[in-house]
Amino acid sequence: LKTLKAGGRLLLPLQTMWLLLLLRSCLAASAPPGGDVVPAGAASAGGPAARQRIAYVTNTWWPKVDGAAITVMGHARYFSEHGHDVLVVRPSYPDDSPVWERAVEAGMASDPVPPSPTLQFLSYRMVGNRGGGFEPEMDASDLSRVEKGLTAWEPNIVLVVDPDYFVLDTFRVPGLNTLMQLPSPPTMIACMTTFCIEAIRKMPEYWWLNYAPAHALFRQGLATSYGQFDHIFVNGDQSAAYLRPMTVLRGSSWEPLPPARVVKSRGVPADFCTALPEADCAAERAVSLMRERPRGHVAFLYVGRLSFDKSVDELVAAFEAARRSGRAKRATLYLAGSGELEPLVHAAADRLGPASVIHLGQVSHRRVSCVLREADAYVSAAHNETYGRSLVEALRCGLPVVTMASCNMHVDHGKSGLLGEGTAELTEHISMVADDEALRTRLAANAQAYDGATDGPSDAPGAMLRAVLDAQEATLRGPRIRRAWHPFWSCWMCLSLVLDHPGWTSLAITLASAAFMYAAWLCLSSGAAPAALPPPPSPQPTNKTD
């Protein structure tokens, strides 16, 4: 007991010292350099009309093809073609990745955006088997190397796509440990392209996010990641409304996030469905498969990732229920895409029999319009779309859309499609469209009249560039806001400092271990009982004589 008490008295100050040092590092990383406010003139060199150095940090790029990747690739090409220097920080997939395999199968074996004198690339590795290998994690250690390259490039504008994903995978907001500590930090812009927490909680790996405390903690992590930025860009009002109630710690007070700006930076050309010649479409295997369906069968089509976050499991369940009800017995569900739920799709096809559920495989984006031309209706069960490119593509091809009401931006319920709140309503709407030719014809006529009013402008990348330059000008006017921090998430992000400075980390661990061993030695030595002394000699009796 004496040893334990002595150890507690010695180790408690030691633990307190290390906790204070860690907290100090976290707060230093959260605060802007030189105090709470950065002078306006120190924000960035050059005015908004000057040639800018724009770093675009993304978690999605070819060979993965989704709405966000298509958008980012278009932006990077446009910025470069309009006289700005662009550095794209992008993921690199391993050679055995199923993302690579599906891209090659679909004829997408080369990057559609090659480098140029004004467009450069800096890649980081993707690792792991998340989402069956289709949604691998970003290599946290590789981001440390990328951070150094990003700093050496010296951007004056940094756009980060979905920074909450980077915080989750790599313990960092790219640029926070380095660029934001410079005397003249760049303008930082966050681009929200997905409802990260709401999407990944559907993945089996993140089952624990369905518990309220964990969900609340990670929503706060999302807010803290976006709280590091000067500006936040979103695709629509639903995304802005999602972020609006979130607050973050700045200093000792809770404050709202910067107002999210709705930027219509995505768009589908009006001639999307007719631009590709019929001869090109005839060479697509998926088109041949759709043309083989029995006469009179209604073709429902889904295009996208076959994943949990796209609720493909709910889509297949709803279609199967509609088929078994008898009202959609002459309907076929075609799915174009790839992902971890491919086995689930094949299992449904085996259960329902021929001409029921057919996986078309990966279709190159260039030929997506080809398969849309062959369909009678478009269907999706995705709940968390910040834009919904596939819905706009379907409307451009005159298809009625059956989907979820949540986060819908483009479909007018009862006119160009049907919107539901859950799997049961989705089942009913599939049955209605499959069983009622008059309804299907009326919805298709309204879909053909879609004028793009809810879509981005014809020069959507130009709208993005104008928004970026406006943000740069606002940042130059200043003042800069203080960076957000959080007792848990700031410490979480400080783990990236360990990856950035392995030498100093090793030294700190060595010193901490030495201090601990010394404290333990003191505890043991102070608590040891002193050696027993030998007993004094007993007096010897003496004989006294007279």
C-alpha cells in the first residue's frame, strides 16, 4: 500500500504534465498564427483576378467513377484551362483493387484528366478492405508525405472535398498542421459532397454509429472538421440546412459554423441523352442485355455504386416485394455499377428467376446515356444525396423517377416522378409505375419537359471558379475566424502530428518511458522496508564474591 501511494504521488504530476503538453499542442494547432485574428493583408498573395495557385484535395478520383469524382475532375480541368495553376491531391488505388478491375472492364483504363503545365498531381495510397475493397481507407501515414508536398507547392487557395472523411481516416484536415500555421495562410474552402456520418452509419463496419452517443460525438467531429475552414460550399439548400444548427468551440464559446454557400457547381448538359451516336451505344454490352428483355416488360434502371450508403439493399428488397405482390411481375430491375453489394444483387436474381434482377456491370460514364435510353423508368433508394447526378441524367433522358423524398432536389412528386419516405412506399411506387401504363406515360412526358431549373448552369465549373475567387476576395478583406477545437476531436487530430514528426515522437516516447521507469524506481525504493538490525547482545550474569 505504501508503494502504491508513493507511486500515485509521483505518477499523478507526471501524467498531468503530459496531458497539459498534449492539450497545449492541440490548442496551438487549433488557433490561427499570431493570435485570434489574422490581418487581412496576410491572408494570401495576389488579388482574386490574378493567377491563383489552387490546391484541390479530394477523396475520390478516377478509376472510381461517381458524381463527386466527375465533378472534381471537371473543376480541375476547367481551373487549369482558365489560367490558374492547379495541384490535385488525389487517391491512388492498389493494383489488385476491385475499383481498378471494374474500371478496366468498362473500358476506363486511362485517366481522363492528364497532367499539363498548369495541372499537377500529388497522390496518396488507399489501403484496406472497407466496403469489400470498393471503399478503402486513406493511408494516414502517406498523408504526412502529401502534407509536406502540399506545403512545398505553396498554394494560396485550398479546397478540401469532405474534410470529415479525412479526419475519420487520417486524423487530419489537410493543410491544418502546416499551411494554416504559416504567417500568410491560404484561403481554406471546404466542399461538402456527401452526408458522411449518415452515409457510413449504413455500412456494417460502422454499426456502432447507430447508437445515439456515438452518432452525436461523430456529428460533432464533422462540425469540428468544417470549423477549420474560412468558407463552406454545398450543393443545395438541404445540405446547408443540415450544417446550419451545428456549433463548434472557438476559444471558450460555442459558435455556429461559417454560413454554407450554395454553389451550383454541378450540372448535366441538356444534350446529355442525345450526344452519343447510336452506333456507339450499340457496342455497349449493357445495352444488348436490356434489349433482350421479354416483350412488354417494364425496365427499371439504377446507375451508381452498389453499396450500403446508396441503400441498394433497400432498393432490391423493395423491388422483390413489388414483384412478389404480383403488380410488378412484368418488371425487370437493371443495375449498372459495381460495389460490395454485387453478391446481394446476384442472390436476388437467383431467387426471383429470369428477367427479374439483372446486373449490367460497370458502365463507363461516357455511355451511361445509352442504358438510360433503353429504360422505362429510373429507380433509386438513396436517402443521403447532396446533389443526385443520376436523377438529373434520368430526367434529361425523359425517364420518370421513383426515389426517396429525403434530400431530393430535382423530382417533382406526382409530375416527373414519385417520392417516398421508406422501403414500403418505394415498393408501392414501383408497383404503381410498373402496373399503370397511363401513369408511366404521363410522368415520362413531364420528365421530358425538364428544363434544368434545379440543375447547375451550363458552365457549372465556371460557377465554381467564380465562387472560389469570390471567397478569396472575402478572405483578403478579413478578418480570419479562429479555428474550431474540441476536447476529443482536437486530440484526435493531434495524432496526425505524431505521423508528421516521427523523430520528435520517438524522442518524446523515449523520454516519457525513461521518466516512467525513474518514477517507478523511486516508488519501489521509497516503499522498501529498512533492513532489520541485529538484536543487542543480552547481558551476561556475573558472580559477585564478598
